[in-house]
Amino acid sequence: GKGKGGGGKGGDYGGKGGKGGDYGGKGDYGKGKGKGGDKGGGGKGGKGGPRWWRCDVEYVAPPKAPETADSFIGAISWAGKDTERGESGDFPNRGKGLVANLGDQLEVVVNASPVNLLEQQRHMYRVDFNPEVELARRRRYLVYEALKDLNQTPAYDGDHLLWTPMLIQNKKELQIPVQLSISKDQQELIQVNLKWTGHQKAALNKESIMFFCTRFKAAMAAQKDRVAIGSDYFNLDQVENVPEYYCQLAPGLDCTLYATKCGPIVNTDLMFKHIRTDTMYDIIAQMRSRGHATDDAISLALSHKVVMPSYWDPKRSVIIDRVRFDMSPQSKFDKKGQQVTYAQYMREKYGIKNGDLDKPQPMLESVSRKERDRDGNFKVTHFIPSLCHLTGATEEMKQDRTRGRELIKKTALPPGDRISKIAASVKSMVQNADFNGVMQPWGIKMTSALLRIPARRLPTPAMRNGTSNVEINSSSESWQVKWEWPMFMAKPFEKWAVLCTYKEEPVRQFVDALMKVARDLHIPISQPSVFDTQDQRPRAYMQKVQTDVKKLEPDFLVVVVPRNTDEPYKSVKQFLGREAGIPSQFVTMQNIQKDVMTKATKVILQMNCKAGGAPWTVDMKLAKPTMIVGLDVHHGGDLEHKAGSVAGFVATMNRECTQYYSRTFQVKPREQVLAPYGDGPGLKKLISEALESFKKNNKLFPKYVVVYRDGGSEGELKRIEDYEVKQIRDAIKEVAGDDCKLTFFVVLKKIRTRYFMINPENQREVANPFPGTVVDTNITNGYIPEFFLCCQHVNQGSATPTKYQKIYDDSELTAMDLQMYTYCQAHMYFNWNGTIRVPAVVKYASTLAKFTGQFLQGREVMDRLWSKLHYL
């Protein structure tokens, strides 16, 4: 496009740079000097292209879908555990599509293969049980027992749908009684009712997707080289041992079926099952050896962990609810009227003869979520720790950074290796005789090639600090905050304080460094008041905060602590936030003694942001007043507030998106829909107050409200629209009137879709997508507007894009506007000198909700902190 300013920079692939675009676009692919724009001089040469990786992949063009679904949204996992379950629903106000044409064109390969549901006769029945049967395992038994004498193999989804190649006994309705054994002494007669509902078509609807998933799961189970662990399948012949960390990594496939514009596709990604080689007995012994681990602490650390008993074949996993220290392998239970010990049972049932059964150890207890015993209670099962292996990792293991880095090296594969292994796995699966033996009789054909589709790279937005434009590295979309960098918004520190243990020389040197760096960054700063605690106990810090600091009432407090621990951080943060309204910054004594000027620069930048300032801004091309809102929910909390689920709410308050309104409210524990829980404010009230605050700052209400809502899933879209969108719409109408329009996005990070750039000069090379690479055709949903956007630069492993689904829009904002708003927001997270994966308001809302849930017991801070990013 024609540029209004200087020429564009040289591109990344070779050749001359192009002309500057409306957004300051980059040049076409290559090194060398860019040609001048209409009014500007020549641009700078390119900084080099991405790192290309060799791959072995067969590409296929996206097919044209024979029919687009009218009311089907999202994805269904073949494993039946996916939170991205699709849902029938109507979104009449979803607005225009999200297909745009801004940016440089490129091609990407997607980890997806087309699926062809051939036109073939398939009869579909609805299945009901009288009386109703809750357990899926029992439902399957009843259906297959009722139809065992048929000369055809049915397909059953485990719920209410059944498919057969021909009519069952040439009837459309059947009632078949089946005897079900509840226990040794109890049997129940269940009537299986089948009602014919029609022919299963090849059309793309929810029933056809569910049909494919039932067959796909059966085909995965039929493969002899894959072992079921839980509901997933892994290849234990290719396990990689990591002996230094007592674990194994078993490779597996994570498959999800999506309904898209180019028809049904199967997304396939690599997954790894982390299996400990030491036993639960060893882990408990290690925790005991540290001396401070009580029975309650061990039980809490291991609760809700997934373990795999070594004697089960096929392999299965089970969730542990607690550790029973009042039991042992010598404890007895009733077996067919006889009292036997657990150790005796294991020897007789599984032939275990080693000495592990005689070790003094507790028992692991698991409570079934569905299955009940003969008394009607949920079934309880006990396991011997020395015969169980942990899958996944404990919190202590996750905090071991060295261990984490080593495991990431083995699982975070580079683009070429990842896409090649995915392609090889899909090809092996499609060519497997056992797999095809299940799929082909039903008229299902999978393609082994991966989709090759067009994409675009959005232009980098213009960035500036307090006095000048900021140069952004075009390949990594990052920048450097150097000395003599004027803040875009600098907050003066005229009355601030430092709290430390003794007035030691390192603290004085660090304060001097802070003041020097602040002046270089054009931040007005005065000498701080310094308080010392005389000792390092958390209580001493709290006493100083509640007396001297409270009396001074500083605008900001820096707290220097000996080490990074929960206390005094938690108690001091609670007091400063909920009772004093003072923003604060914690630093450790160890950190401030190394690279003092570098650490001081990072700290003063964060202090400025927490006090209400901003280091930079980007030109978001907001033609009219716009308020951008981020929503997220955090589940969990601390040990005293276990059930706390907290929603974070962050809204921009100015055109530059550098001022924010940050609030929280409690929601029902483990509930995704943001309905208030208790007496706190709800979503409607916070939107209303944010609109009033926006008007106070700008003398007018916003014309547009753009909401990015994280934490939902595709299966909850309708519930989110029915409650959250309605709450926001009602607040907008009551406060700002009909002139204010709403656009509502659901942000999905936990997706299976990945795409990689294809080298235009060598089709056998791929790379991680550039930041700003957007896909809005072919693999997007045909019913609800959505697009994929990869904002972040990844230098280790493979990038994962984020999906944005628009479920409500009554504005006239174009697809180009909304895609650029989203990308620009990824540049506005002040804790990172680069782009992040989601819009900054979403990251702020997530950080705020987590901070409030973990350290403030779900309670809000004082209102004087609502306008500050105090939680960074």
C-alpha cells in the first residue's frame, strides 16, 4: 500500500524492501534497502529471516466443504475428555465475518488432516434406559449385550446415540430387557429402548461429528502399538528414559475433530505422558526425609494427583483423593464375605511376590466420581503406594527449574521435528490395517497429508515512548528499554519508602541505583524514607508496616526481603492492599547485589507501572473512543481459602491504552461463567463503573466496548452469551445508551491447532510463524466468526496460536480493525519488552485474579488502587 511516511524496512526473505504501508508495513521478503514511500526516504535493510527447519511432510490443499453446518460450533475430542466440546446453539448477533486482507501474504502448514465422511447408509437410533443408568461403562455393556445376536457391528457413543449399517430386525423401535449385575447379591432388570431417528448423512453436523469420534476412538484402541493410559493412547515402545529425574516420557497423540469451512478436519498434536520410575512409596519417603512434612502436608501435596498402578493390564490411571496414614497393606477388607489383607489380595490376584508389600506404608484412597457400591455410596478403592507410579508432577517438582528446563528440551520440539513427527504419526495411523478395519466399513476416509493454507502477517504498529518513536525488531517483535528512555507516562516518586532488614550497604547502593536510573528514564524521584526491621522475622516486617509505614502514608513502598518466601510477602501485601491502599514492590537481597544497574532498571520500570505510569504505547488506530476490557477467572487460592474462585476485570481508560481500571469479584467455586458469588459486585456493576470512569477521564462515553474474555471453552459459549454478554449489554444500555456498541470475543489458548510458515524458496523447510501471523480462512468455523493469531515470538520449541471467537457484535468495526486491535494489545503488557500471546488486558486480568485469589483471599483492594497496575 502507499505509505504516508517513510519507506518500509527491508523484509526477511531476500530481495528489496517494499514501500511503507498505512500501518508502517514491512517490506517484501528480503534483505537490502527498502524503497522510499510516497514522502519518505529509503527504509533500513532487513534483519535476517527466521530459522528454517528441515521437515518431511506431504501437503494437501484444503478441500471445499460439501455442506456447512447451520448450528454446530467448535470441536469434539475423540477421547471424550475435551473441554472444547461443541454445542448446538444460536448466536444471531455474532456480527460480520472476520476475514480481512491486511498484511503480507504467506503460506503455512497446519497440523490437521481432512476427513471424508463418504455417502453411505448409516441408521441412527436414540438410546434410552429404564431406569436411567449413570455409569457409561454400564451403558455400553447394556447396549452391546442387547445387540449381541445381530449380524452387524453397531457404533455407540456411550450416551444416547447408536448407529448401525442396517435397520435392527427391520424395526424402527425396540424394547430389549437386559439383566444387569449391580453386585454379587443384587441384579436389576434394565430395559434398553431404541428409537430410529433417521439416516446418518455425510453432512457436517453434530451427529456426524459424534459418529466419527466413536469410530475414531475404536480405531485407536484397535492399534496394537498404542497402549491406553486413561483415555489417551501412548506408544510405550518409544519411551524416553530420564534417569536423573526418575521419570519416563511416553509419546502419544492428542487428536481433536473440528468442524471448519473446509469440512471436518482432525487436528493431531504430540503429547507426552510423564511417568515416574520411582514409586509413590519412594516419593512419600523423600518427603518424610526432609523432616518438616507432616501427614496432613503429604496428603495435601499428593491429593488429586494421577497415579498408574504397575499391575494393571491394560494400563489405566486413577486419581488419588487422599493418603490414609491410618491404613497399611496389612489392613483388611471384605472379599466375598472373608476378611483379607490388601497385601494378601495382591499376591493372590496379581502374583506379586516382592517384598514391597511388607514395607510399612500408608494407603492411597480414590473415590469414584460415578460408580457406587451396594449401599449406594460412591465407590472407594485403596492402592498400595509401592505398587503405584505418579504421572505428572507435584508442585515441588514443578518448582525445580533445572528439572523443568531439561524436560522441556525433550518435549518442546522445534518446528521441523514436531511437524515431521506429527506427519509420520498420521501416516502410520492411516496406513494401519487395524485402524482401517474399523474406519473403512463405515465409509470414513482420513487423509495422511497435512493442510497447506494461506495466511497473513499483520503489520507492526507504530510504538513510541515519551519523546520519540521506538524501533521494534521485526523478526522477534521485541524492543529494548535502555537508559535515557523517557517514559510515555512518568509518575513522580516524591513520597516513597524502603523497608529492609538493617540499613545495610547493598540496600543503600540499590537505592542510589534506583534514583540514578529513574532520572535517566525521566521519572521524577526524591530521597526515600528508609525503615529497618532489626531482624528477618515476618512478624517484624508486619510490625513496621502497621506502625511507621502506615503513619508516613507513602505513595509507594519498596520491601527488601532476605529470600523469596510466602512470608512476609503475603501478609504485607494483604495489609498494604486491603487496609492501607499503598502499591508496593518486593525485591530480594540476593537479586539486588548482582547486576545492580540492570536490576534497578527493571524495578523502577515496574514501580512506575504500579504507580500508574506507562513506559510506552502503540498506535491502535482507534478512530472513535473505545474501551477495551479483559476478563479472566482464577480457580483455587491459598490453603486458608481453598474454594476461592476470583474473576479479574481490567478496562482501558484512555486512547493510548496506558490507563486502566482494575477490579475483582468472587465467583462460584470452579464455575467458569462469571456470576457473582456472595455480596460482592458483579459483572454488570463493574462495567457500569468502568464506563463512568471512562467518561470522567475522557469527558464522554466510549463509542465501542471490545471485550476479550479468557477462561471459557467452546462448550460454554452459549452460557457465556446468555449471562455475561447480557450483563454487559444491560450495563451499557443503562449507563451509556444505545450509541455505545459491544463486541465480545472468547479467547481460547488451550487449543490443538498449530501452524508453521513454509519457506517460499524451499517447500521442505518450515519455521515458527512470525509474530502477527493470522489465519482467518479454511480452518475456521463456518458458523461463528473466528480467527487464529500468533502474536508471540518463540525461540524454543513450537509456537501455538490463540483462537478468538466472536459471539456478539452490534458494532460496525471491520475484521481488519478487530484483528489489528488484538495484535496491538499484545504489545501493551508492560512486564515484557515484546509481544505476548494474548491481549494485554487479558493478561492483566489473569494476573490480577491470580494475585487476589492466592494472596488476598479473594478480597478486593482499596479503591485508591483500582486505577493502578498494583498487581504486576
